[in-house]
Amino acid sequence: MATEHVIPAKRRSDEGKGASRRLRRSGMLPAVVYGGKEEPQSIQMEHNTVWLASQNEWFYSAILDLDLEGKRQKVLLRDLQRHPFKPVLLHVDFQRVSENEALRARVPLHFIDQAKSPAGKTSGVVISHHLTEVEVSCLPKDLPEYIELDLSGLKVGDIIHLSELKLPAGVEIPDLKLGKDHDVAVVAAAFVKEEAEPEAEGEAAGAEVPATKQGTEEKK
């Protein structure tokens, strides 16, 4: 059974920059919820509650239960505005989701047992994660909080592509329908290329003679 993530909220009638500043000064966070058959609704939440939730991976990929004054609705986080340098949230956008309509969402990838793989045990090998999340399409009930990628069998020279991910039932990757060019690499293991050492001073090709010495030799 999927874990419920409840985010409490209240309606708000005051809008505009001034109203938003007043909310923030009082420890509240302005937000909006939109989508579905209902009109967009301006809401407010306790800043610290949302801040703590935002420290978790699930906040960005899981279906959330927005508790709006006792009425719950399923939503996805669609935008989160932060202060440029302070640990402060400025605004949040949530989108309502319908249980019977497929949605698109970005889901994080969890790489497991990398250190146990042949590539992970080989000196001089770098394992590159080209993707750390992937966009999937599915019904809300099928949306995974993350997708695991087992790297225990990864060998030097291996490349794991998008099409090789093991997806839960009912989940698909829309990009794979666009053709082979979209079946990009997710993980690759390769030896590090050593950079050539710079040539010692005075040992460049042709061993050029200093201009002062050239002049002396010409006079001879």
C-alpha cells in the first residue's frame, strides 16, 4: 500500500504581492492548486511544514494528499519557488490529478549495489550516471516514488539504456515511443583516460633555439 503524504492547507482570499509578503511574514506560505474540473484556488500553508516536507524525495515525485480545510484532493507538485540564498520557500504550485487519467511525472532513479559490481571493484573505472530521474506516464495509483536500477552486474564497458529500466506494472516512458534516438544512456562504466603530461620546457618538437642564441650564431 502506497504511503500517504498529507499536506494541510487553508483557503486564502487576499492575492497580490503585498498579500503574499504579509503571509510570509506571519510564517505562512502562499500557494495555488489548479487542474481538473475545478477552478484554480489560492491557498496558504504553514511554511515550516512545507519546508520539512521539501527535504524529502517523495515531495517532488509522489502523489500528495492536499488537505484543504478537511477536504482532501490528490495533487502533484509542479513548481516550487525558493529564496535565492535564504532557506525560505516563496511559492508553491500544485496540480490536481484524476484517478482515471494518465499523468506525466518525473521520478528519481535509485542506483543500488554499484560498489559490488565488477566495474565498481575495478581500479581506474568511472561509473557515470547520465540520468538521475526519468519522466514516466501512468495512472496516479501506479506512480512509483522512485525506480530502482540494480548495478550489481555492471561490467567495464557496459552501457545501460533507458529501455533497460525495469518499470512497475502500468508505468511507461513516453520518450521511448519517439524512436531509437531517444533511448539514451542512463549509466556507463569506462576506464578513466589519462591526460598526456605537458612536454618539459625546452623539449618541444623541433627544440627551438632561443632568439638570443640564434642571433649569435648568425653573426658567426
